[in-house]
Amino acid sequence: MIRIDALWLCTQPHDMRAGAERLMAQVVHALGRANAHHGYLFANARATRMKLLVHDGFGVWCATRRLNTGRFVWPREIDASKALSLTREQFDALVVGLPWLRLAELREITRL
């Protein structure tokens, strides 16, 4: 199993034809370095495809996910040069297309 201690969402849209080398260059350019056991998430402009790049300390893993219908909930109003840290719960919601940015408010029912 691949160990991932931290997940980072790269908010700027990327070309999904990019391979692990080009995506890793984006991580290093944006964050200064790629840490071992950290995962970096990228999406295309339409937010229908996503790539996860993981540096495991020895090499780089690259996984792709595509939604057949709908879009991933991807923040666009945030500064494109920044990366957001995600919790495991937020990541789990993101990869299935749920509104992961609103998890805290969805835990409580305040109106009927």
C-alpha cells in the first residue's frame, strides 16, 4: 500500500496529458519541494478528470480518475498559485464528486 501522510489540492487547472514529470515540476515550482509521502491532486479545466501524484520516498506514483457524468467539486475562486491541504474525509468526498468544501455544515441539520 502507498502511504500518504498529507494531501494537497492544486487549484490551477492542468492539462491532463501531462505526465508525472511535468506535474512534479509544477509541485516543486508552486511549493518549493515535493515531500515524501505527500499526495498532490490536479484537475483539468472542466473538472471532469483528476490526477493524484504521490512521492513515496523512492519514486513517483501517478493515478488518474475520470467521472463519466458530472464534475469534481474544484475550488476556482482561490488563488491559483496556492495549494490546499485536504483531510482524508475531504479527499474521500472529492473523488466521488461530493461537495467536500461543505462537509462541516452538512453534518448538522438546522432547517426542515
